[in-house]
Amino acid sequence: MSVSKKGMLINMIRMFETHEKRIQKELGGLWKLETLDSEGNISGSYTAVIPSCWESVIGLEDYRGRAKYSVNISTSSKNLRFVFKGISHTGDIYLDGKHIGHHYNAYTPFTVPVSGCTEGEHLLEVIADNRFTPDSSLHVPNDYRTYGGINRPVALEELGNAYIEYLHVKNTRSDDGWKTQFVAKVCRFEDNRSSYTATASLAGKTVDFGNIVFEGSSAIITASTEFDSVNEWLPETPNLYIAHIKLFENGEYIDDLKERIGFRDIKIYGEKILVNGKQVFLKGFNRHEDYGTLGSAVPENVMNYDLDIIASTGSNFVRTCHYPNDERFLDLCDEKGFFVWEEGHARGLNEDRMKNPNFKKQSADCIEEMVLNHFNHPSIIIWGILNECASHTEYGAECYKLQYDQLKELDPSRPRTSATCQHLKDLCYGMEDIISLNIYPRWYTWYGNDYAPLEHYKKIKEYIDTCISSPKPVIISECGAAAIYGYRAFSHVKWSEDRQCDVLKELIEELSSSDEISGIAIWQFADCRIDDDFRDWNSRPKTQNNKGIVDIYRNPKQGYYTVKDCFTKIKEYK
Ligand code: ADA
């Protein structure tokens, strides 16, 4: 946390300053942490730096349960908003003992507005719960660990009578330049007689939203403009602009929000993916948010380090498997020029799990929070859903359709996809804009499946062609092999780094040689911890998924050099 020239606190919950007017204080530092038993009684007392996972607290390395975090805050405003960027996986929020908020899902941000607060000191408490109860449809024992605690930053905002909830900047490219539409949501705490107006500025132009007409406590406002010459966003020139919206009450400037945007559009033509008119080839990695003993609360310098390692392999692409990522990571992707596939939260849910009564609502909430909060990131070029879920059953397909429709409604500007492993049974081919295949030739070979990568792909593609009426781009969304860091063997047996190199080389060289394939994401960037109760724990030595090209502390395996050697030979544009 640091102090700006005007004496207001600025924070590091994003990678750029988001307000000049609104007071937003980061609630970092040391909080009290108490574990709770099944009756809700305190079973242990600790302290924790926020954000962090409780697995990085001595004594809680393997804790699964409930715990209460508390901190004293002080405020001089009666209207407040608490911003939680992520609580794993269920959070209940209390102010001075009163329940003020509830949220499910570790990987999406949420806010809790509070009105009528008194000036002075208050007690903020958060009860986090990472148990796999029947209520939890998306957080289930899995091939990545559901950690516990306040794993992303927290902030307190001091507000006036009204505030800006979000600003979306929608850019459309035409032959004459760019058309820009601003869409913002404004909220007010009470229905008073004030009149509200707003302006937004971007790239030297300012637009006026006119008088704001509220329906109840909120209003959606829009304004448009055009630009004939801007610096477009592409990985090699990641030009970013600040869009700044200001809110006025009876002419007085009371609130603001800055969003960082890029001028970039995505078009799908047949089998091609075009970004700002250029046909791209996506080459990169699947990356879990996980680092050593720190778990999913990955510090900013590690996020940055990860992206530098990824860039050094000649990659231009990251898939945020299998959930929405920390906004600071997405900010870095915008700045450093990566293409991102961001994904709703779900991995490997079979039909029974998808029939959990909470599944549809919890998925819809996650998708809505992902799109509303991450809309402006130019790096995000694809929305993903439902990795390897029951896309081969009637009921499963109904759920896929629901989620694809929801995404289209929220954001028609980005293509949608889903990574499937139901290659010859999938009922959802045709619903997506991009076909994405998770394939593991040369690794999962024991069911008579030991084909060379391209042959394996072609068998699947032949089937897909019988299901779809017009061509679509294809991405190999996962492929790879595991290696235990440091295990070298002349025999190149499975689990040796030598075998991992052989497989990676064959995969990348063969798959990138096909004109039909628009991208390859290696499974995976770094080894990650898995849940102890994950069904396939016995093929996960060290309780980790070991298919990283770096280990859980980012030490390079030999595979890092293999991927680098292969990726640097492949062009970004076709
Ligand atoms: C799947 C899944 C990944 C991971 C991978 C593996 O394709 O999508 O999350 O579990 O398999 O390592 O087997």
C-alpha cells in the first residue's frame, strides 16, 4: 500500500490506479485467524497476512474446514463497500457481528455495500469455509487443490450517496476506425432528490451520459463515440488506454472509476481466428494458480515471473484452467501482451455432479462475475466453460447450452469454447465457436490408444466433421506428459524428464504442422498440488499433478528447454 500525492491511499489490488476520487483502502496486513469446529467453537488461534491461503500458516498446512478472520477497520463515511477479490471457497461476512454478505466460489470477486455506518472503529469478520459439502457443486476433490482462506486481496471503499459499479468499454473495428460504446452501472444507496450525471473520457475524447434515470437502486447508462486513429492492442504492441468515468451529484464530482482497455477485436472466419485482422496461432500453456507452499494466493512477483518464463519459451497464450483468475494476473497479461483463454469454474464434473441442485446457479453466478469483472481485459480473447464435464449426455448437453447462451448474452464479442475429452461421444460439437480438444497421446496410452499425435487428432476430427455443418477453428487445449523434477533416465521411462521431453517434442512438432489447428496449450506450465481425496490421487506422485515444464517452485525441467526450442520456431501469425 502507498500514499498518492493527494494523500489518499492507493493499493495493489489491481496493477494500475483505479480511482482518483473514490477512497479505496486495501485491507491487507495481519488479521486474526481462528479455526472453528463443527459446533462453531474456536479450535485454534493464529494470525495470517491477507491475502494468503491458510495452508501457508504453520499448523494449518492441510486444514479443511471453517475459520474466522477478523480485523478492526476505521471509517469516516456512512456508506461503505467491501471488495473481496476471492475467498476460498465460501465466505460469510460480518460487520460488528451482523451478517452482511455471503459468497460461493474461490475464484470470482464480489462486493458488499453497507449503508448507515457510523464514523469510527468497526469489527470486520470473515468466515471462510473450504469443506466439500453437498452444497458445493464446483469445488469438489480435484486435480488441483481447493485451498482455504482469503486468497485474494480485500479493500474497503468509502462512498457518497451513489457510486459506479462497473464500466464496460465495447470497441468495434471497422474500415474507418473504431466505434466505442461505454456501458456503466451506477448504484445509489437511497432514493433522494439529487440529480446525477456522468461523463467518460478515453483517448482524448469525453462523452456525456446525460441525466441518469434510476430504476430502484441502480441505472445502466450508455454513451458512444468513434476514433479514426488509435494504437491497437496486439501482443507485440500491447497498447493500453485508461477509460475514466466520473459521476456527479447535483453537479458535484462524487465518484469515479478507471478501467484499462485495448483496441482489439476477434473474428472467427471458418477455421481461422483473427485478432485485429491477423490470423493467429496460439502457443502456450495451461496454468493453475498455485505456487509451492503459498498455494493459490500467488504473489504478484510470482505472477510476473510466471509470465516471463512463459514468454521466454516463445509462447503467446495462457489458458486459466479451470477457473477465473486473479485480476492482477490478467492485468499483467494485458500489459505484457498475452492472449488469454479465461474459463468458468468446473473440471471433470460427471453427470451426477452436474445434477447437484446448486450446479446451475453456482455456474451461472461464476460466469456472470467473471464476465462482468473481466470484460475490459484486451488479453482475454476466448471464454471457456465446463472443462471435461458430461458433454456426452443429454442432460450434460443441456447445461452446456445454458452456459454458452449465457456467455453470448453477456458478451457477444468473444468466441466461446469448452475443452472436451469425450472425443467420439460429445453431443455439444456445434454449440461452440472454437472446438477445443484435450488429448494425451503418448501419455494416457493404456487403453490401446497409443497413436502418434497427428493421427490421434485426425481420428477425432473425422468424427467432428460428421457433427458440424460448417468449419470451425480447433485448438488443442491440453496435451503433455508428466515428469518428476530431477528424475533422469537413459531408458526414458515414464515419469522421467527425458520421456517428458520426447513426448512434448513429438506433440508440438506434429500438431503445429497441421493447417487445421489454430493453437496448442501444453498441459501444464507448473506442477500443482492436488486434493488428497482426488479420485486419481494414485497416479499423482507427491500429491501433485506433475505435468509441469517447471516444478511447483518454477525450477525448470528439461521439458522447459524442449518446449522453448519448439515454440520459438513457430510463427505467431499464419
Ligand atoms: C485433464 C484435465 C486436467 C488434468 C489433466 C491430467 O485433461 O483437464 O485438469 O487433470 O487431464 O493431468 O490428466
